[in-house]
Amino acid sequence: MKEKTNIYFDQIKAKYAADRTVSHKLHLQACEYLPGGDTRTATFFLPFPNFIEYGKGAYLYDVDGHKLLDFQNNYTALIHGHGHPQTVEAVQKQIALGSAYAAPFEKQIALSALLTERFPGIDLIRYTNSGTEANMNALRIARAYTGKAKILKTEGGYHGTTDVFEASVDPNIKKAGTLDQIKVIPESRGVSANALKDVLVVPFNDIERTRKVIEEHYDEIACVIIEPIMGSAGQITPDIEYLKFLREITTKYNIVLIFDEVVTNRLSLGGAQKYYGITPDLTTLGKVIGGGTPVGAFGGKREIMELYDPRNKQMYHSGTFNGNAVTMAAGLATMQAYDQAAVDHVNGLGDLFAEEVLKVYDRLGLDMQVLGAGSIRNILFTNKEVKQYRDVASAHEELNKILYLDLLTKGVFDAERGMFCMSTAMTRDDILFGTAMIEEALKDMLPIIEEEAPELIK
Ligand SMILES: Cc1ncc(COP(=O)(O)O)c(C=O)c1O
């Protein structure tokens, strides 16, 4: 970071902190009990996170009395915002009748019927408590079905926090080899080097390089797992040709194609697979399908998923809270309310957001773009065409951090990496408020953008 940028960032941090004395006090208290006062790395930021008192509709209310328009929606997990009335009612009714039973119950059938009907790639489904677990189980069944062990993922692809998936999620590209020979880099200390031996990494949207790796290793690859839109990397949309290619080559070589739709499931009633018209063998879900409670699910073709049929005694999958009553009640109420009109509403808000931000860039003379699709969009400080992780890795991340903190001081809560996600609780006026605040923040940032990223000034 250059000097002027550093000074500006310090000023914004000071402005943020000065107005958040209660949050700061709570942060110091939390540090007594939780490492860094935190239990989720993705929600931590400097100087200290904003403690929330409660949420209602499209807004969060923090402990220092600020009202924040919530474009975070718990990292895309809340499709209806906070305290959605039908979901609240369903959970209240259910919890009074018991939160979890070691036995099946009817709401599991109802939610499964809804999801299998909506998602072309899901005949049968099972539940977990997180998207991470859903992916772990999808990988396991892919291995069992194919008799092979390796996994192929994209550089920058995020599939949760467990060894094998924490490969090349956000690598330093200086250490990650060339695109022709991508090095697999562990995301965290403690990730097993042995587990990473099972991982092959390719660039997203790059048919030729992906083909080469698959053709060299097809007899070892159990599954190709991708996010149809690369979310954590910055909402990088796919070339349809790339998805079609993956469908064809995985079929040819008996490789299971997994779409990680933990985030993209909100894109249409049937997720990205319906939106783009490509059907995977297995699909993993999470976030919105739990109606704001912990959830994950994996499902797919009948002949693969039947390996989990206990009557076949092939595979074991348990979990104390899998398909628990509260999650099923919340998920069912939420997904029933997420009908076509609701999909159109949030996707329309996403379009409005992108149009307005592009107008802001125009007015300020910025050569920047808005990534993403539907109800999830991303602001990145780059003017490069973004096709894969390395195009994002060279963007100006520090400017995103400054924008994030400045927006919090202006009553707007997005994700530090520039992700803005719409909920059905939002109106067009909310979006216009959000984009007006983005304009104010970017306008103030112009001198430092000029210093840090002169290529973005037209
Ligand atoms: C694409 C994707 N897959 C999997 C996960 C992991 O889900 P969870 O955090 O529920 O374990 C996430 C979480 O953000 C995700 O974005």
C-alpha cells in the first residue's frame, strides 16, 4: 500500500472505531475467550468487527445504534433477509414440538420433494449441517461410485473448510506455478500434505488446460467439483462452453461431475444448473435451503445416491443433526416462499444494483466492472477481463478493504471482498441507497485510487 492510501485507510479506521465504542468493548471481552475474539475467520476484520444486536428484514442493527443495509445476508445464506415472518412462525411452531429426533419425520419428505422437483440433477438427496460436509460426502460417494480417488478443482474454487478442499483457494500466485503447471497450495497451516496429493487444480474457464490435466489423469480422477459461478474468488461467471465441455469430458471418462451450488442455488428455482442448462451428476446445496439455520445437502442421480441406501449396506453417513426438525421447518418455509416471483425480484434487484454501479463508475470516470449474476454481485478494483482466479488475484484487494470499512460508516454492510447479495426483503429504494453510498465512498477514494491503481482512472 502506498503512503497516501495508508494514511487514508488509517483515517477510515479511526472514523469507524470512534463511532463503535460498545463494539470495541465487546471485542476486547471476546478476546478473553475466543482466539482474536472470533469464531469465524471470514467475519473478522481490522480494527475490530462490528457487533450486531439484531436483524430485521433488509437491515441489521448494531450494538452502537447504527442501522446497516445488509448486502452480506450471512454470506448469501439469507434469501429473505432477517426474521422472515413465515420462517419465524414455522421455527417457533416446530421448536415447541421438539428440535431434533433420532427418527425421520414428514418435513424431510416435503423439503426433499421441493428440492428434487426443482433441481434437474437431483433424484435423491441427503442432509448435512454445512456446505462443507455436503461436499465431503459428495466426494466420498464419487470415490465409491468410480473406484477412483483424485479430485479436480479450479484454482480459487471454495468448497468449505476441510483438508482436501482447502487446496489453492486463495493462493499467492507468485508461488503457485504457471497456468500450465499449477502448484497445489494449502490454504491454511495444518492442512494435510498427504490429502493434497489427491488434488489436481486447473484454471476456471480454460478448456484446453483443463482437458490436458483430465486426459493425463482420467483413470485416477473420481470427480470434478466446481462452483458454476466462482463465488469466493469474486463472482466469476462461467463460459457456457466451459460447463458444456466439463459435462462431456466427465461423461466420457467416468468422472462424477459435482456442481457445488451452496451459493448458486439462489440463482433460479433450480440453481445454476437450471439457469445454464447443464445437469451435473451430483449437486451440493447449503445456505438458503436452511432458512437461516445450519444446513447442507448433497444429492444426485439415483444410481449414485442409492449407494447411501442403508438397505444396500454400501456406505455410511450419519450426523446427529442431519435433517433436524428446526432446519427442515425453517428450510421448507423459506424455500416455499422462494418462488418464481421471488427469484425474479432478487435477480431484478441484482440487475438494478449492477446498472447503478456502472453509472457511478461512469460519473466518476472509473474503468471498473461489476461481476456476478442474479442476486449476487461483486465490485472489484480491476479493469481486466475476469475469467479465472488469477485475473482477480491481481486486482487491488486493499482498495476493497477500504471501501468495505467506509461503507460500514455509511450504513451499508457488504463483504470485505466486495460481494453484495440481494434479499427479497430489499426494495429498489434500498438498492438506490446502497449505490448512492458506494458513489460517495468511491468519490472520496478517487485520490487514493489514482495513487494505487492509476490504470482504473479514465
Ligand atoms: C461454494 C461454497 N461451497 C461450500 C461452502 C461451505 O459451506 P459451509 O460454510 O456451510 O460449510 C461455501 C461457504 O461459503 C461456499 O461458498
